[in-house]
Amino acid sequence: MKTIGFIDLHLDQFHANKYPGWIEQASGGSMKVAYAYAKQDKEGGKTNEAWCREYGVQQLSSIAEVVDRSDYLIVLSPDNPEYHEELSQLPLASGKPTYIDKTFAPDRDAALRLFDLAAKHGTPMYSTSALRFASEYAELKAGDIQTISSWGPGAFSNYSIHQIEPIVHLMGPSPKRVMFIGTPESPSLLIDFGEGRQANVNHLGDNCPFTLGVRYTTGDFKQASAQSNFFTAFIDNLVHFFHTSEPAVDPAETVAIVTIIEYGLKAADTPYRWVELPV
């Protein structure tokens, strides 16, 4: 059996709770989350020691121990990407397949540093939103897209990735500029991909389903709502990555996604004005 090590800010969170069982099931029992380290206990939540006891995972005292004893590595902290660079230094220098949970990095510069570190040490690595693998989205043809209108729930700061990831996957990793066109209650971002191609992201409330409306250059229109269990498809992909060391996501797409989020947050300070993106 291959062992997986968790590295996290705190272990009491949804992804850490669900991934062990999902991975063991998807791998047919050939992979198991066996080790974990977290920087601190969750304030007002379960301690890391209690989490490890509940999930049958051995708690280790350092990142170095987790890296040394695991075959594969997962850096979690999904809602605190500002910790990813700190938590990922040893994993990305290990040469062992490493998955870094969404959102990959707090800004473009950090994203580039993380990819440079992995490349320097030959460490297979990727990051993604599970929405990339929604079966309904997989039926949409990439390329030749004129416009995408995207809907979804949650706050822009930590949930926009679930809309931006499919957009970049479909429209390519070269966005040109962004403009904030929403309100504090319903954030909305317009993304210009150049040559008349654009997408907009809309956060319309917690009961809003993830939905894409796509107009192709031919004039055809397609709509897709992510009703399937996209987490199952994502975990299947993660297991495949650990088996093969072949990342499913182009680093250029991940950098573009982080860049859009970073500059989208800046654009919110100057609504209805274009903010140019770095090349």
C-alpha cells in the first residue's frame, strides 16, 4: 500500500475530513492517508491530535517527517493559500508527487516561485478546483469560444476559483485585463481574453448552482450546470496523478487563474475600470 501524507494549517476542515475515505475508495485500497502534520489547531474546533485519532492517521511532529515517510504528499490549507509557500517548501524539494489544494497561491509571484521550486527539484506537482472535472463541463468544447457567462455561490476571495478554473481551461491561459462590475453582495468580474473574447464571473448567493453559459464564434450556445459529483472525478484524477506522476493541469493555466483572482480583488477597489494583467 502506498502512503499519503497531509500537510495543513489545521486538520479540522472539509477537505481533510473527506479526502482520506474518498482516496482509499478511488484507489481500491491501494493508497491510504497515513501521516499528517498541521501547523496549529483550529481555533474553536477539533485539535489536530483529536482529528488524527478520529481518522486513524498518525500525527507527526514536523513537515520533514511527513515528507520522509510518505510516498505521496498533499498540501491542504484550502482556505488559507497564504500558507502554501511555507508548507510546500520541503514537499516541492522532495521529488515526490505533490498535490497543493485550491487556491494554489495568494498571488502570481508566489505561484511562480512554487512552480520554479518544483521544477528545480523535479517534483511532479499540480493544483486545481474540483469543478474542472465536472462531467457537464467536460462536454463543453474548448476553443472557438466568444463569451462565457458563469454563475456560482460563495465569496469571491475563496470561491471564485471554482468559476475561473473552468473558464481558463476553456478559453486559455492568456487573459489580458479584468474589470469589477459587481456589488459587495453580488461580486462580478469581467475578464477580457483579447480579440473580442470575454468571460464574466458572477457570485449570486449560496443557493446558486455552478453554471456556465457558453457562446461559440459560430453562434452556437451551450449551457452546463455542475450537478454531478465533481469531487469523485477530481479524486479519480488525483489517484491517477499519484500513480503516474503526470499532472492534469498546465502550470500556465494555474498561474493565469491565480493572477485573475489577485487582480480581480484589486479591481474591486476601482469598479468599472480595466486593470491590466501582467504577461
